[in-house]
Amino acid sequence: MTATTTTAGRDAVSASRPVSPGVVNALGTVPFFAYTAIFLVLPTVLVVIGAFQSRGGGFTLNGFTQVLSPRTVNIFGTSLWISLLTALVGATAGGVIAYALSLSPEGSLGRRVFTALMSVTAQFGGVMLAFAFIATIGINGLVTRLLSAFPALTPDPGFLSSLGGVAVVYCYFQIPLMVIVFLPAVEGLRPQWREATENLGGTSWTYWTRVAGPILLPSLLGSFLLLFANAFSAFATAAALISQQSVIVPLEIESALRNENDLGMDAYAQALAFGMIVVVALVMGAYALLMRRAARWAQ
Amino acid sequence: MRHEQAEPESTTEEEYLVRKQLTLVAGIAALMLLIPACSSTTGSSAATSGGSAAGVKAGTATSLTGFGGMDALVNAAKAEGSINVVALPDDWANYGAIKKAFAQKYGITVNSILPDASSKEEIDAADKNKGTDKAPDVFDVGANVALSSTDRFAAYKVAAWDKIAAGNKESTGLWLNDYTGVMTVGYNATKFGEITSLDQLTDAKFKGQVAFNGKPAEAGAAFNGFLMVNGAYGGTFENLQPGIDYVKKLKAAGTLNLQDVTSGTIDSGTHGVVFDWTYNQASTITRLKAKGVDWKVFVPQGGEIASYYNQAINKDAPHPAAARLWEEYLYSADAQNMWLAGAARPILFDSMKAAGTLDSAAAANLPTVSGTPATPTSAQATAATAFLKANWDAAVA
């Protein structure tokens, strides 16, 4: 809130008296809190309640008992490591690309085109992305068919339905996302800092470990956590690639909700969702802390 | 009714299930926050059509006599104007033709909601949309869901009730068998030539081509597909290890495909061998014939599996008369023959054969089965599901 709005508010108040500026300002936040209450808080509460509710409506701990079974713990493990792996690949490759991009002249055509491309591919996920891969290296994909004359080069048709395949497809949106979120941070590096380091006799190594590194670290880790949460919550892409094996948590939730052989799995599904909320809450908490630290260097 | 999510439908289906909940959520939140302008809970204010005296009567009628005859039922249903059917894909057991014929015959709009939902999701759709005009009126569910959801059903005995054996219906009319299929192996004969044994499917030419219709631990069609391969390798309903061993062999050979089967994946050649009910293979055969592809079907020796689906009426049906008229129609010779034309074996098969109303040409098209197809009991199915839940994911990993 800047000074101008405050004065305007004060004028209005002095004209009509009773409403204090605090109330007026608070009123402005109502849409935000209403929105958050309806679309974030309430669904979360419903999931938590549902996790303890049997199909008949009674109280049950069945859902959580199943979540703690070795098989489900294993699924959570897979979900975590595939998210960590793709976040790591995304952060590394995307970080390097972002830095390279920040060195190109600002406003140049190449940079603008490349940034635009990254913005598009970062959002290109879900069924469309899965289909793009299937149409390219799936069993009847374009590349698969072109290479069919060379059996040694032909991609394995089962690859896309494996964890490795899912990881590769995830990287398709993870890397560009990293470029988008990390670019402002590397753009914040002033050439003067490097020059100053060199004037004081520092090497490139000194610059990266003592100057740029510490400055970039919070946003690097923050971006990493964002990529992690992005992969952890992804569902549609994996569902289109693998549907008959519950390798990651969102697929297991879908499987539990749909199950027509065993109807009593709703509480389990909600308990799984609850587990995901806990993981994402932890990650987002860490992200907020890191961002607070990163903000110090922004200006 | 089955686990199959064609991409576009899955979105609308989720939206549909969620929509009602969101409206409710929005309503509660609005109350909580005391925002007067936010009271747009249109969904819950939608009147249950048929709140009139006639509607109440229709909702409790347990047979045609409750209406005073077929004509009265037809009039009451026409007054309601529409019916909500759930989980009835056009290419499943010829339902596309049946829905269209019903709409034409009675001038009643058939709203086909969540065509690719599972049997369980049919009941969930009724629970979540209870009291609105969006709730499904009738169900077509697998045995397991039918047996465990009887508190959601209204008892109704169709005119053909007495022609159905006692073992094929719930004694008060809460549910009754409608049609069955036989589990089969369908394959692209143009591409792969003749297949006569499941052993052939580990051949390298089937790389990434062989699929169940869903996940056996959760979807009826895939579950029965699994029982078929299990039976073919000497397994029983109690001993499922041979089936798991076979699945592992397919996986090791790289021929098992874990993507969901849809008409699209079959047409595009992603799935060349599919384990599914006869009545689902039938639509594939017709569709591919038009493209010059020969899709053939066989039942492996020892793996003869059948399983009836069941009709039931939602006890909170928004269109109670139309729901009952739909049931009367399904158990008429016309609709039973349409199922038969879709390679499903209707429950009135034998009595219609005796009465001479059976479409014998369609009957001749049913695949040949040696011996009597077996169906697991409820207890066997429960145990088998638990086994598959514990072992399937590891077998295909």
C-alpha cells in the first residue's frame, strides 16, 4: 500500500465518518480469503475427515493402516524419488540454461524466442504431453516407425510405460520450468560483482563459490523445491503413460477410488491424499523460508 | 462399469463428480463466511422432478401393477421426459443402439452420464448427486457392487420376472442379472495371423501389444481376464499363482502393455491383443472390419469365464417412472436381442429361444466355448482381489 492510496482513503473517511481505514482495507482481502477457504481449506478439511470415514459413515483407521503398509510406503518412496530425480535434473539443466540465457543480450530476438519457447513447454504437460511422446517414440510412433529398419536403434515400446520413461517425460516440463523461475535470479547477478572480484584478485572459482553461489543458493533451492512439488503432484501425464500399475501416489489414489472389486477403499484414498498434503506442506514451508532469504538479495 | 478412461471423458467425468461436491462446498463456505451474495447453490435447489403425487407413487411401485399397467407407466415416464443412465459406453454390449432405440420408442431423452465410470463410481455418482436431477436413475453393475450396494436400490420386478431363475435375481427385485459375456482373447489377425494359444503371446512380434482391459485388482473386466489366463494355465479361483506367473512371463518378454485399452488405442495399433468380454470385442470387430482389418476372438482352453452384470434402480431416482420403464424395456425381446447382437448373452436367452423370439442369426455369432463357463463366488472374488492387490503391481514392475 503506497502513500497515495492511504491519503485517498483518509479523505474518504473524513467525508463519511464512521468506517475506519482498517476495516476498508480488511474488506479488500475478503475475496482472497473466501477463495482460499473454499478451494484450499475446505477441500483439505474434507479430505482429512474422509480419511477417517468408512463407506458406511463410521469412524475408521483402516485408511491410515493401509497407508502404512509396506506396499504403500513403497509407492510413496517411488513418488518421492521420481520427483527428486526429475527436480534434480530439471534444476541442473535448467539452471545452466538460465545462466547461459542471462548472458545473451537482453531484448535480443534469440533470447525472446527462447524464453517464449520455455514458457510454453513449461506448461505443456498432462495427457497432451504423454500423447506427444507416444506419437513420437511409442509403439507406433513416428520415430519408432522411421527407425524400424534398424532394430538396434528402435526405442523399446515398453519404455514410456516404465518409471524411466515417466522420468524422461517429466523432464520435458521440469527443465523449462526451471529456466522460467530461475532466470530472474541469475539476471540479478551484476557484472560489477564479477569485475570487483577480479579487481581484488579473485578467480572464476572464487566468484562462483564466494559471491554468486551464496547469492543464488536460496533461489536455486527454492526452485528445486518448486520442481519437486510440481512432479510430486503430477497425475495426468503418468496416468496416460501407465494406467495398470500404481507406481506413484496419485495413480494409487485413482485406483482406490475406482476400485469396483473392493468398495471400501475411499478412506484409504483420502488418507493417501492426506499424506500427499503433508509432503507438499513441508516442501512449501521450506520454499517459503528460502524465498524469504532470497528476497534479501533481490534489490 | 469398467475401468477405461478415454482421455476426453475422464475430465468431464471428474468434473461431474466434483461439481456437485463443489456446489455443496461453496454453499457451506458461503454460510460459514456469511457472504450473502455467494448463495448461488443452484445444484441443491434443483427440484427432484416428480415431487408430485404421481412421482411418489412411481418411486414406490414394485411392479407394473403399481402403475396400473404398461400404458400408465409409459405415460408417467413420458411426463418425466428424461432418464439418467450411468456408465453405459456406446461400444459396451451394444448400449449405443439400446439407448437410441429407447429414446426413439418413448420420446424420452436419455442422458448418458460418466460413460466410462466403474461400477463403484456409479454408486458414488448416486451418493454425491442424491436429491438432484443429475443423479443416475438406473445402474448396470458387476456382482460385487450389486451385492454390497443393495441399500441404494429400489425393489422392482419387471414383467419378465418369472422367466428368470431364482439364482439370477435378488428375491425382492433389488437387482437382477441382465447379460453375460465370455472372457476372450481378441487380436488383430491381419497383423499377427492366427493365434490359438496364450503361449504364443510371449513371441517378440507381440512386443508391447498385449493388454488387459484395466487393472485386475480394481476393474471387473480385467479381473475376469486375469481369471481366464489363470484358468488356462491350470489355476483355480483359489490358486491364482499360475496367472501371476503368466503375467510375469509376458512382462519379461516385453509384450505386456500397461496403458489403458480404448477403441482409440486398438484402432491406432497400440494394442494388438486384448483380453476382454465378447460383447466388447464385438464392437471392435465391426469397427475394424470397416477399415479392412480382421479382429478375431478365441477362448483359451481351461479359461472359460463368465460373469453376469446386474440391473438395479436407484431408490432416490430423480425419474422413478422412466427408470422403471427402462427396466421393462431392457427385459423386452427387442432390447434382449440388441444385447445379443452386441455379443452379450441376455438373461432371457433360453426363454426367448423357446418362445421363438430370439434373433437366431445373432445367437449363431456368439463365440464357441467348450464346457460351461465358470463364475467365482462372492467370497472367491474377494479373496482373489486381495491376492491381486498384494501381487499385481510387483508382477508387472
